[in-house]
Amino acid sequence: MRIILSNIGTFGDINPLVALALELKRRGHTPVMAIPNVYRSKIEPLGLEFHAVRPDIDPTNSVLVEMVYDVKHGTEHGLRDFLFPSLKQTYEDLMDAATKPARADLLLLGELNYAGPVVAEKSGIPWASYVLAPLSFFSAFDPPVLPPYPKLARADRIKGFGRLIRRVARLTTRKWPEPIFALRRELGLPRGANPLFDAKHSPNLVLAMFSSVLGVAQKDWPENTLITGFCFYDSDAGNAALPPHLEEFVSAGDPPVVFTLGSAAVLAAGNFYEVSARAAIKLGVRAVLLIGSDPRNKPQMELPETICVAEYAPYSALFPRCAMVVHQGGVGTTAQCLRAGRPMVIMPYSHDQPDNARRMKRLGVSRTIPREQFSPPQVAKIISQVLLDHEMAELSLEIATQIQSENGIKMACDALEDLHARSESR
């Protein structure tokens, strides 16, 4: 089959699609990556067909940074100021990918591609959707942590609280999807279901591409939802090795503490790496700082030989060789920590990160520190406690065994092939 895999987001949103595309190609299918042009140089060396979809992603874009940084209004700005102004362009680009030079047999769409379901409806091409974290389902029976109101997480056991949260969320965002409704009117389509909560989920197949360790199925999840397990991919255009200087550092001493902000929060790092370096020095532990491509993220202080700085490293190659990880709580980073069996300290920003942090704390494999409390003495204190917590270390290894026994890529690809077969037989 010819299958279009499409989303708009950071590496955390795109890498699971790459994992599926590589497996689908291995099985003899023709996967087409329809994603922002910024990823072209990472995709084409893998031998995958690429089709650019607007809007492109510029790491220096202030709106994108605000989306990452602003806890209260970041999601709204990201949708209304970044994604929705380009909605018709997204529709046109994805329609081209789906119909030229040949018509696709199937679409797999991420939830940030709000034009995707419209393309599927207008073209008649069968489609599946995918989500990467339980937050995306906004279940009344497993209510998420809302980034602007993290303290409400303590009330999630109150009867009826989950339904209240859902009503509040729908009321707060009721005007946001008007550009989607306008596009549908222009194309002669009916208004349809709420794009932010309902229409983004395919009626045919919803791939929940995370482990049941992170979340289990709820009775108000969409029909035809399948929990597949995590779909791992973190190579750099196929290169999964550590940078040479980092490999030398890791091999030369005790397992380090890794400090990272993933691929999104690193755009708004603030003083995270400066504080992290000072905490590591205070504790006397070896540390790795993964600072991204922004030179402003490198600590201004002179660093000792016990601290190694790198722009990027494949987590799958680094995390199993570290002592623990301090990170932002993105689902991709969290998944890699779980697979490596390493304890965590999470300093969440926004979106799904506070919810993921709570889930890891409940599992007993992580501690959470609010951003406003991220200071050298407090970070050093919590890291010390985690490093001495043998029960957390053992539990992390136990959970890693379960994660490693899952094969999310196989289960997801099997489900896509089954959907294609059912669609062909109709």
C-alpha cells in the first residue's frame, strides 16, 4: 500500500512516525512522510519518500517558543497563531501528497495536523490517527493535569471531577477551531464534530502509541483505539551513535546524570542548564548537558572536566549508560527513560508534560520539581535523594523489562495493514 504519514510538530511528534515508516518500507509498502520541510534532511537519507507540508517549523520563531514556554496560553497561541493561519496551505499540501503522483491507499495522521481529517473526508481515502500520550484523550475517568492549574491534579479523585474538567476545557476553547469550520464550509462540508477533542480521532483506528505503563484504556476513549506500546526512533538521519567526545566522556568514569529538555522545551531553556551545572558541581557528580543548537543554552561559567556538553545525543545510546535523567517530561524522553530503566526528575513545562510527570511519580520512578523551584540547592537535594533511593532504582528496572517486552512498531504496523485490508474488501 501507499500510505501517507503526516503530522506537524517537534521531533517528539515526528520520530514515532519515522519508526513506523521504516518498518512499513521493510514490509514492502510505500510510506510517504508528509511533514514540515525542516525535517527533509533527516528523512531523505533514510530512503523514505518526502513531501513538505506547511507551516514549516523555525526554531527561532517567537510564536513557537511562546507555545513551548507559556504555561497558561501556550497551547492557544500555538493553535491560533501558528497552526491555524496556515490551515488551508496544510490542506493543499497534504491533499497533493495524498493524490499526486498516485492516490494513497491510507493516511496516518497526528493530532496536530488539523487539516488531515478534512483531507480524508474530501478525498475519501481511509485514515487512521495516532496519539502519543494519554492526555490526548481527555478522559473523564482518567482526568489529565491541566498545565495552567497543576494543583487541581490533587482533586482528580473527587467524584465527577473528570467530567467537570472536560466541560471547562471545551468551554474555554470553544472559539478556537473556527478556522477549521470555515475551511469545511469553503469545501462544502458540514460543520462536523469538535476538531480539538473529537474529529481528530479516526473512526476506523486510533493508535495509542504509548505503553500501558503510561495509561490504560478508559471507557470514554474513542472506539477502535489500540494501545500499541511506544514506537522508538531517535537516530540522526540514521546515525544512532553518540558524538565522539560524549562517547569518550561516558566511557571514562561513573555513569553521569543527564540533563535534557528534549526537542521542544530546549527552545525556551532559560537558566535550566546553568542551574543544572551548578547542582552537579555542588553534588560532585559527573553530568551530561544536552543543550540543543542554541549557543545561549551553554552555561557561561567555566565547567569542570566532570561535566560534558553536547548539542544532541540519541537517548537510546545514552540513557542506559547514565545514573538518572533530569528532563521536561515530554512523552518521548519519558519513554526512553522507562526503556532504559533509569529514575527521573521531571521539571515540566506545558502541554502533556505535567500529566506525564504525575504518572511517573505515581509509578514510583520519578520526582517532580516545579520550574519556579528549579534552583541549584533544590535540584542537588532531589538528585541526591533519587540516587540513594534503591527502591526507585529497582522499580525502574522492573518497568524497563515490561517496556522492552512490548513491540509498539510491530503492533501499529500490523493494525495499519489490517485496516488497509478491511478497506480494500469493502
